[in-house]
Amino acid sequence: MDKSYSNVSDLQIKELSFNWLKEQSSFGLLITDDSFIVTFVNKWFTQNFPQKNFLGQHLFELFPEIRDRGLNSNYFNALSGGPSLLSNKLHKYLIKIPYNDPERRVQYMQQSVEITPLISENNIIGTVTKIEDVTERVIREKELNSLISQLIKTKNQIQESEEKFRTLAENIPDTIIRLDKNFRYIFINNDLIDNWGITKNFILGKTIEELNSFPKNVIDRCNFYVKNAFETGITNSYQYSLDLGGKERHYEIRFIPEKSTISNTIESVLEIIREITDIVEANNKLKEYAEELERLNITKNKFFSILAHDLRSPFFPLINISDFILEDFDTLSKDEIKKDIIDLNTLIHNLYTLIENLLSWAQFEKGAIKFNPTIINLKNEIELIINLYRKTAEVKKINLINNANEEIIFEGDINLFKALLRNLISNAIKFTYDGKSVYIITKKYNDYFELVVKDEGMGMDENSINSLFKLSEVKTTKGTAGEKGTGLGLILCKEIISKHKGEIKVESEIGNGTTFICKIPYKSIQS
């Protein structure tokens, strides 16, 4: 034992302890007798209740809230020899002490209370109440509990969101992939399995390179956008095409960065892959339709241009010649009248051909031409058309030479074929010089025959040849005698040849005439 305490009596130790307890302000100490009359309080009580006189007062009169709240049972329990602990009752108090809390988190001081019996010589002579201010601890515990509740709620929300995500991912028609920071697959929905015929276990944990299923350009672009999503947090998309089973399929990938709710950093990237083959094909169709609409618009404009100019033009010489004959009929000789009538006849024939071509072309454009096949004797039909244009040729002293000597019998539309012959022969006469010849030749082969119309006329360059069958590039070209034409007849010829499943080609040289070669199969019936 320490010598400094060897001479201290028990009474002195008790007195020192009593004084220490009396001066304590960090906790409250209150003693009552067995009638709950207060016999002792320490400094803590006098500091918190400076206006109250405690000694000799009944405890439940000093603090009626003890009785009001039913806590007096704890004191009766102490007189029976049982201690009571109120420290586990959070947000509780034994006696009301207002708490100065600007945020109003608590109204009264939160207290940890011990109520024990006061024993002397094995007899209970009263109660001892020890009160400790645990307000800050209670507040912190309350905040901690609130935080824990929030975390639990957040965790539940995350789990719920994850479950909803998985439900959505497994049922959405798109392919959904999640990649970690090492660009490895950590989630894949069932769609990828169905589309590619591979299992999740094969894919999970691998990179796109390790799958060995995509071309290098697709791999490089995907890695670029995944890296960009991790670094910038920006969503991007990329389209690519793959040849699958002999068919080109088109896809779009969206790269969506995913942030952690805790660290607010990008932890993964979501890839949503959608097949857009139908959309691409539809867009291509729309593009084709737009181009076709543009072509039809050009055709329409050209058609109206022809109507406005070339259909009106032939009427001026008709009117002039008829007016001249009418006014000077009595003074004209027979030869002069005959010449004017021949000119009229030529103009009328040309006008008739123009109108026939316009009407036929219009019928072709709207699909109203019906293909009515019948047996055609080519030689006979050529003779008929040559006789029709013989007088027109004689005016320009042009020889129409028929070298179609072989018998060629085939199936075709007689009316369309007559229009073909009329246009080819009249066109040859128009561009042949006076005194020259036009040749009609046929050549017979096993599966097809050739109809050749050759003139000794002006000829044309390559650019003119290339524009012959394009309505958008058709232009009026004068013949060797100043005859006007629209070029529509040759376009009509190409349509007729196509109806007969044949081909037409042109050989020409400026100054050395032009040759049209029509190659037509013997059996050319169209449904």
C-alpha cells in the first residue's frame, strides 16, 4: 500500500468521495428516502435547475413528468430491490431539460438513467438516480440509423433496379452487353445467344478480340467508342454491316457510360445492339423511289416541253401552205399545186407519226400497253412499211432497199412491231442525204434474228449515241431536208424491243450514216 494513504481513515475516504460526487457536473446524482423525498443532489442538478429547491421535496412533485409518463414504476421497482436502466430508451428522458438545438433534432436533453436501491445494513432505505447527458450520442445514433435506413433503401432500390434491368434486358429484342474497365463482357442478355448461337459462358469474361467473331474494322471502332465512353462519359453510336448466311445485315450500337451511385465514376459501359436491316433497306428503297420520282419528274417536264414546242411547230407550215394554196389557187399551175400538196402530205404524215409516238409513249409510261402476241411474218411486215414510206423517200430521191429475203416467223405484238418498223425507217429517211439509200436487212440465227436498218446519212458522235434512248436528254434534231423530230420515236423503239425481250444497239460515225441493230428472240411472249 502507498504510504501516503496508510494513515487515511475510512471515514475520511467516504467524505472525500461524497464531496467529489457532490461537485460533479458531468452527470447528475439524486438520492431519495423510501418515501421519495429528495435528500441529496449534486452540482449537475443545481446547474440545470438553478431556481429549484430540491432537498426535502417529493421527487414526483419536483418532476411530475416522471409520474405522467409512467416512469414512477421504476422507482417502486428500486424500493423492491431491483435496479432500472433507461439508457436503452433512445430519444427518451427522465426529467425535462430543454435542449438548445438550432436544427430542432431533439426537444429535450436525451438521458441515460440508472435507478437503483439505496441499501444500508442490508435494508433498502431509499433510491439513487444517476443521470447522464447522452444527447449528442443519441443524435449521432439517430443520424447513423437514418443513414443506415437510407443505405438499406438505396441498396433495395439498386437491387430492384437491377432486377428490373435484367427483366427488361432478357425480354427486349435488342442485344444488351455490359463491359467493365478492361473491356471484358460482364453481362449479356439472351438475345446475343439466340442470334449468334453461342453460350453466355463462352462470352463472359472475354474481350471482343478474343471472341474472334468480328472483322477488324468493327473491333477497332467498338473499342474506340468504349474507350471514349469511359473517358468522356458521352453516349455515342456506331453502325456496321456483316454478311451473315449470305445476306448483308445492318446493326447500330449505342455505347452508354454507367456511373457508380457511390463513387460517381464510370464503372462500366452498356452496349445496346439493334439490328436495323429493315430500316436500312427501307431507306434504300426510299432513295430509289426518290430517284425514280426525280426521273419521272424530268420525264414529265420533257414531255410537256415536247408537247409545248414540237406538237405546235408542224402546224405553222401546214397553215402557211394551205393559206398559200387557198389564196393563189386560181393563179397556180398544176405542178405548183401538186408540189404544195406533196409538202402538205409529208407534213401531215410527220405530224401523225409524232402524235402516234406521243400517245404510245404515254401508254408505255403509265403501263397501259398490253402485249398481245401473235404470229408475225417479218418479211411481209417490212414490205408493208416500205410501201407506206416509198413516196416520202421519193421526194428526197432516196432508195429504200429491202434485203429482208429470208422467211422469219416469230411471236410478237403486231401493232408494236409495226410502230417499231415505222419509226426506224422514217428516222432513216429523215437523216439520209438526197440521192442516197436506206437498207433494211434481216439476219437469221438459231435462237434469235436481227433486224438492221442502215442509212447513208449524217451520222452522229458517241455522245449523241449515248443520249438517244434517254428522255431527259432528248433534243430536236433537224433532218437532211430540215425535217423536225423529237427523238421520242427511238425511245419508243427501245420500249418495244424490251417488250419483245430483245436488245437494240447503234453504230454510227459522223458523215458515214447510222445503223440500228435490233436483236430479237423468236419466242418473246410476255405475260
